[in-house]
Amino acid sequence: MKKIIHWLLHPPVTGPSSIVILRLMAGGVFFWEGILKFVYPNQGVGRFTKLGFPFPEATAHWIAVGEIVGGLLLIAGLFTRIVALYFIVQMIVAVLTTKISLYLGTSPLPLPPAPPKTGIWAVLHEIRADYAQIMVCLFLLLEGAGRRSLDFLADTREKLTFASS
């Protein structure tokens, strides 16, 4: 367990500076989707109610706050691995709770506006953004935030403090 915690808390920070582009993309999407859950009830509480989540108001707000805070942390490149892991789990849960019923044609949410409306092709089309977010977060989980990140600054400061001791 110690090795896993160490791995999560000490991501590699020597990756290319261009990783910031991926962090801005994924972090930005999570950030504004979190805000939308508060601004538009059909995206937050209403959606969680239709999907049958227990305590939909608390769940929607909890998820929204996690997306806002986590999105900002990804953008800044702070606690990148922990946040990326959280978002991977969240997105897998989102896909499973919304797309299986789409596959079966029993979704409580509105069906896609154009064919395919149900089945595997509808699911593959509808998960494209979820899939992209999962893949970017998987990359960040494995490769870290890169040199233009607060993780890099924290790692550099930690090494300087350790070297001067």
C-alpha cells in the first residue's frame, strides 16, 4: 500500500512542457461541466434523479464540486495522479450508468437526436467525449503533469530541501 501511495503522490515531472495542453483540455472540460451541474438543473440534480441515483441532489452537488475543484487542479498540475484517477473512476461510472440503458434502449434520458438511437453504435457515438476524457486522464495518471505544473514545482522544492538538509 505504501508503494501505491508513494506512486500517486510522486508523479514523474520530467515530461514535456506540452503536457499542459492535455491538462488544459481535460481540466477545462471537467471544470465547466461541474459549473453546468449547478447552473442547469437538467445537467445536475435532474439528470441524477432520472438515472435513479440515491440522494440525487447531494450526489449531483458532490460530483459537481469534485469536477470544479479537480478540473482546476488538473489545469494547475497539482495532485495530478490523484485527480486523474478520481476522474477515470468517475467517467467509467458515468458511462456504465448512462450508456448500458442506451444500448438496451431503456434509457431514462433522451435518446440521441439522430440514428443510431440504441445499440452498440449509439453507445460508441455517445461515449466519444467520455472516452477522450478517460484516455487523457489515463495519460496524466501514467505520465504526470509535466514540467509546467505545480507538481513539478513541489518536486523541485522537495529535492532542494532534501539536498540542503
